[in-house]
Amino acid sequence: MDKFLFGVASSAYQIEGGYNEDGKSESIWDTFCEDRNNIEDKTDGRIACDSYHRFKEDVALLKELGVNSYRFSISWPRVLPEGTGKINAKGLKYYLDLIGELISNKIEPIVTVYHWDLPQILQDKGGMLNKDFPDWLAEYSSVLASAFKGRVTKYIIINEPQCIVGQGLVTGDHAPGLHLDIKDALYATHNLLKGYGKSFKAIKRIDSKAEISIATTGNVYVPEDKESAEICRQKTFSVDPEYPWFGMSIYLDPIILGNYPEEYYKNFGDILPAITKEDLDLIHQVPDFLSFNNYSGTIYRKGKPIDFKKEGIETADIEWEQIIPESLYYGSKFLYGRYKRPVLVSENGMCDNTGADKGEVRDIRRCRYIEKYFSSLMKARKEGADIKGYLYWSLFDNFEWSRGYSKRFGLVYLPFPDTARIKKDSFYFYKDLVKKNNF
């Protein structure tokens, strides 16, 4: 039996800094942050957690935490400053050094290939609306697989396509800040999935032993009674007629089951891009495991959603995150039941803005959160869902995209703009949890 993956997760733009060092070019997030109106606290990721310079210190924190895995992403413009073509040796060396440091400390690297930082030079060519995007992503994936072969065995090709399309290309809340009409957004969705398919095949050609995944997210509908159980399962995989890109099935069905949901064709058939059998065959690359990022849920009672405010359901320190531990139980069960793939909880975490007091951070709410969500996941595991692991988001307080540094998810506190590391109570709580549950 494979080891249970206990770890934490991060992403390049949110923690690295070193935004223009050693040959790195601009990403769409570098450009997006130049307009201070795009970021709540008028900040950017130029320094972030400064992990580009402090990665050995960060790996030492991981070792102290006792985790056996670390999920991190690669900065595309750091490795391929022109988007394609010439490899930046200095940029690639950073990741090789990080991976080497992890392995020497018996921590397995889990590499996210694309976590939202598209090179600006490729966005200038149309980004995901360019017909060549799938080839760009596949070339980039090939570079990583060739460089990391023998050291990295687990790849998550795309993180949260829901946010890439929904927030980056439709609402404009995230980089590149576009407001596409629905027809173009559906084309970008299809193109992104073709990129997944080509990248999957490219990595497998280079390393047949590589385990490949995609990280999904989305609202989980939680039944409070038997009457609501089937309604919630269906709702979790339904296709919203107005906002289809925020669901899960339009991405996972073609990847795992071989075609888009019937609802997708029914609701959008007249404006969907041309979807050929060759396209579907390309996209239909079944992942070795399914990565699941869980933050939100909706409770149903007697077949109807409850009002979380009236019911007094606890909310985290970011408005979209309700504390519903059962969402991890049902989300994992629903995903495993529909797709029959091992589930890795690749992100789960709480925004708790408790500050530092005399060098200590008493984030007791986060400790309770971790305990309840992990227990919920273990319930799903005991009932037969194939659960591959649990990765807390995140190791650090970091650059929380359009919210800047105003929202804190980390086990380690950073007094921005200072990048000193201060371990929170939740760091020690998670350390103890990992030790007690070393399967």
C-alpha cells in the first residue's frame, strides 16, 4: 500500500519573490499587480515570502513539521522566460536545488506544473485563446519532466481550472484580468483541457512511471438528512447554466469519463467550440490520482439549502469560506464514487487572521479547523473512499492573490513586508496530528 501523503502546499508566485532575478521574465501576475487597484492592499508578489532565497530554511521547517510531502509549483517564466524555446538554466537550477533539499530530508516533492503564472509574453499572443496554447503547455511540461525524471514522481498539471477561467478570464478578479464573453470563455476552457491532455502524454512519454493529476475545486453540497443526499450529489456535479466554469464536471468528465456532461451540450450547444472526437480522445487522459482543493460547502436540509448566516455557521476571515467540515467528507466520497480515482486532498485550509503577540500566534480556531476537517476525511477513508493523502494550505501566510497579504492561511506567520518566520500554534498542532496519524 502506498504511504499516506501528509504535507503542506504552496505556489510559486505566492511565496517565491525574486520576481526579476536570474533571467526570470514577467508573468501575468507581475503585470496584473502593476495596477494597484487590482490588489486589495495595493501590494504585489515581488518579495512575497522570499522563498527564492530562503528555501533551505523553509525545507528545515517542513522537516520540523514532520511531513512526508510538499506540494509546490514551478514558475513558468522562471524556467522558460520566452514562454517556449530556450531554457533558463539558473531558473531551473533553483527547482533542482529545492527538490534535492527535499529529497535529502525525506520529503517527497509534488510538482504543480501550472499554478496561474502564465508568462506575459504568451498572454500577449492571446494566452488560452491562442490555438497553440496546448502545445505551449505541453512543451513546458516536457522541460520539467526531462529535468526532474528520477527525482519527481507526482505531477499536478493544472491547479483549479475553475479559477483560471472563472476569475482570470471572466470576472477579471485574477490575472490576466479579462472579461471574456461566454463563447470565448468556453473556447478557453476546451483549449485548457487540450493542454492538459497534451501535457499528460508528454510527461508519460518521458517518464512512464510518473503519476499525474489535475487539481479540482468547487462547491460541495452537504446533505443534512437522507432526503437531501442524492440531491447534493447531483448538485455537486451539476453544470450551472450561467457560470459553468465554476463547477467540477465540465473538467473532470471529459478527462476521466471521455466526454463533457450532457447538461453542458444542452445548455451551451449553440456556442460551444467545435469539439471533435480527436479533441475528446486527447483530453481523455485518466489521471493516476485526483487532487481536490476544498474550502467551501452548502448544507441542504429537507432538499433545500439552508441560510448559513441564520443558522450561525462559522465563517473564516475571508467571506467565501464557511466552516463546514462535512464538505471534505462528502466531497471526497462524491469524487471517488463518480470517478473511481484515488483522492489526494491537495489543499484544505482556513483563513484566520490572528496576529502575533510577543512572538506567538494563538490561532486556536485554525487548530480546531484542522482537527475537524481531518476527522471528516478519515471518516470517508474508513468508509471505503481511497484517500491518498492530506495537504494543508498553506505552510506560510503568503500573497493571497487579489487580496494581497490581508488574508492569512499559513501555519507560519510572516510580519510582511518583513519575511521572518514565526511558527503559529497551528504549526505545532499539525505537527502533533501528523505524528499521531503516521499510517
